[in-house]
Amino acid sequence: MELRVVVEEPWTVGADALVVPILGEPAFEGALAELDRRSGGELSNLAAFGELSGKRYATALAAPGELPVKRVVAVGAGPAAEVDRETVRCLAAAGLRRLAGRRVDRLAVWCGPLVGALGGDAATVAELVTRGIVEGGYDPKRLYRDDVESAPPRLAELVLVVPDGDAAALAAAAERGRIVGEGANLARDLANRSAAELPPEGLAEEARSIAARYGLAVDVIDEGRAAELGMNLFLAVGRGSDNPPRLIVLRSGAPEARDAQGRLLALLGKGVCFDSGGISIKPADRMEEMKMDKAGAATVIAAAATLARLAPGLPFLVLAPAVENMPGPHSTRPGDVVRALNGKWVDITNTDAEGRLILGDALTYAERLGATHLVDVATLTGAVGRMLGHLVTGGFGTPQAWYDAVAAAARRAGERLWQIPLVDDYRADMDSWYGDFTNAGAPEGGLVKSGLFLKEFVTVPWVHLDIGGTAYFRKATPYAPRGATGVTHATLVELALEGAPARADRSA
Ligand code: BES
Ligand code: ZN
Ligand code: MN
């Protein structure tokens, strides 16, 4: 896809289709009035008819009149005062998806109203619109065939139409949006692909090829080395499957290197390639979704690729413990007591609380590799989805300043995050008769306890992002199809890029 930024009036740009954002109740004044006039009143007619509105992500196709396009796509942005970065990204995606099944080679997006809504920050609009178009073009059905009916069009060219500014600088911002969007789509591919296609070794192979392509160091720890190291939590989950576990480690930069903030950031992702629950087996209903229990691993592996493209040489670590959680004669049993890599004894009372087990050892190992700051991403609980739904990721962390840094990165990335408290007093509910604690205590406050469990394995600043509700959509939205969303990929990229040498083109 070619990217072009033009400083022009929106009615002069030739394209197959023109996306026009509608902020709030459509007021036909300024540029929108001129577009309406040139469309022969089509836009205002559709508004009067009730087909075109400013409702968030509502779309309408309009005939172009004398405009040099085949269709105008009006996309509602919601009330102007509520337009934020997420709105800009999703609006662009919704505009593209409204054209599903159509032949569109060149798409133009009128960015003027969005730049106004984001306080004149045209670079951010260029980045987020491009990212939204790239992410909006994703269709999981394309994993299995190329000729998908009614899929979003594959563009040859995207033209961003802006009212003023430096087109070259805006094109650079758009290019970054493209790279971040492609990273999110890579994360979605890895999460969406079936457990048969991507067992732990398959995921490791994907990581190796990304490492080779972008010059990252890769180390894949197999079950033999994991046993020598003492990663018994990790091994306890993997042992029930014929597909052996793999701890995937990617490194950018020299071993002792720190980023511009003095950090060695480690991004960790839960890679449960399939979560049957193990001996504590899950009900059959929706069990197929548990191939996406590797979404955290998919996200951090994709983030490594994105960071290598945007900031080659930036020091960071990625760790993705990959396992299949299966019942079988070799499986861990409820009641097995296992010594973690950090020496703590864990009483595994529920084999379905497996994500925290593999992450526990991975967090310890990340610190051994020199990580000074940790962020893990995991489809850790069903509870977070019951609390926050599919649009808000649950966050935990300590100290508060590090959580705040991650939350600020999420805001910049246009991703929603809400903090859940780590109430230490609940830790007593996880006491074990035999070990230091159990992996699943009384269910009350289970979401908080999942965070408290992970906290037992960290001694440096750490944030845990529970994407159990947000990692995949069960229903399509105007801006995204069903399946994996790639959520938190952009947040992690924003966070890591804070450690890249000064980026003059970047605003807070
Ligand atoms: N992978 C699941 C959590 C999950 C469930 C994510 C549904 C997305 C959709 C996780 O391994 C799990 O099974 N968690 C248990 C924990 C419980 C046994 C303490 C849960 O949430 O029920
Ligand atoms: Zn799981
Ligand atoms: Mn589970």
C-alpha cells in the first residue's frame, strides 16, 4: 500500500472513495458544506433521511455528484468533545470496513475534522488513521484462503488529506502508523491460528524467523534446559501434552545494554497454545476459543518485530513461555506441589489456573537476564472480562509510578486500560496446607488474587495486563472482525519507544 499525504481541500482529491468524518450532529458548514454542495446535496439529503449521522462509527455511503470519487463514506465520530485517539483509529477502520466487498484501489481520508478534535495534532491523526486503515483491513478468514467474499478491500494507495502542515513529516508519522498496524495484525495472525498449526515449537519457529529477519537474538529453551534451570511451574503446565513446552526469549541490543531511560524492559506474554484446563478440564462450551490463549505471547513477539522496525538496536527483552495445557497420563494433578524457579513452593490446586504458573517462572527468568522493568500480557482470567467487558484491559502493577507510565503509554496508543488494586490482605486466602501458596484460592476477588500470585515472582517494577476480555471479539464491530484484536501491542510499543533516543517528531 502506497501512503501519500496531501495538503489540499477534500473535494479536489481523486480516489475510488473518500472517507468523511462526521463529528456530532452533522452541521453543513465549512468543508462539509462544500462537500455536500459538490455531491449535489446528497450528504444533507442522507442526513435529513436519517441515514447519515454523527453517531460513533455509524457509516453511510453517498453518491459523489461532481466529486472526483465513486463513493463518499461518511463515518460518525460521536460528539466532538469526546473524540479521542481510539476514536480516530477506529473511525478510519470503520470507514474501510464499510467498503467491504467493493473494488477500492485508492482510498482518501479527509483528516481535517479529526485534526481539529485532537487539538491540531495532525501527526497523531496521520499515524492513527493509517494504523486504523491497516488494522481495519484485517480479516481472519484470509488465514485460510485468499478469495474471501466481502472482505475489506486491499488498498493500493491511501491518501491522507490534511488542511495544512508539513506533508513530509506527516508522511513519516503515517508510516509509523502503518508499521504499528502491521504489528497488531501479526499479533492477530499468531493468536488466531489454530493450536494444531501453532503448538509451542511452531510459535518458537515463528519467533526464530522474526529474529532472523530483524536481527534479534533468539534463545528457545526446551524442556531439558528448563528442567536443569528449575522452571518447574513452566514444566508442570507443559507436561500433559505431546507437544513439548518452549520458553521463547528474544533480545534486542547487547546483553549489558540499557535504553535511553536506563531501563532493560522485558515484555512477557502468556503463550498457552491451547488451554483445555488440563485435569481441571473446562466445559466444552466455547473451549475452541482457548486456541487464543496464546494472545499474550503473540502480542509480545509481534511487538519485538515492530520495535526492531521502528527503533533498530533499542535494548529490550521479550519472553514468551509457550505450552499446551492438556489432560493426560503425564499431566500435573490438582494437589501437586511444585518448586518454582525462584524457590517458592506452589500448591497447584487447579490446573486451569495455568497462565500464572508459566508466567511466574518467566518473570523470574526475565530478572535473571537483567530486566529492570517488567510488563506481562496475558489472557489470564475470565473474571476480567466479566468486570470490564471486551473493550477495557485490566491492569495491575507496582510501584504506582511504573503502572502510571504504562497507563500513559496506553493513552498515547489509543487503548483503554483500567487499574485493579493489588490488595495484599487477600493473599491469606491463597495459603496452602503444604506449600507457600496455592495457584487458585477462594474465588471471591479472584481477579485481584491472580495479580497477587504473579507479584510473588517479581522484585523490580512490574505491570500485568489481563487481556482475558479484550484479546478477541466474539462479535464483529464496525471497526473489527471477530477473533483476535492485537490489543496492547501498540501500548507496549509506545512504552518501549520511550527508551529510544530523542524522537523530535513525537508529542505527548
Ligand atoms: N485462559 C483462561 C482465562 C480465560 C477464560 C480467558 C476465558 C479468556 C476467556 C485461564 O487460564 C483460566 O482458565 N482462568 C481461570 C482461573 C481460575 C481457575 C482461578 C478462570 O478465569 O476461570
Ligand atoms: Zn489459560
Ligand atoms: Mn486456564
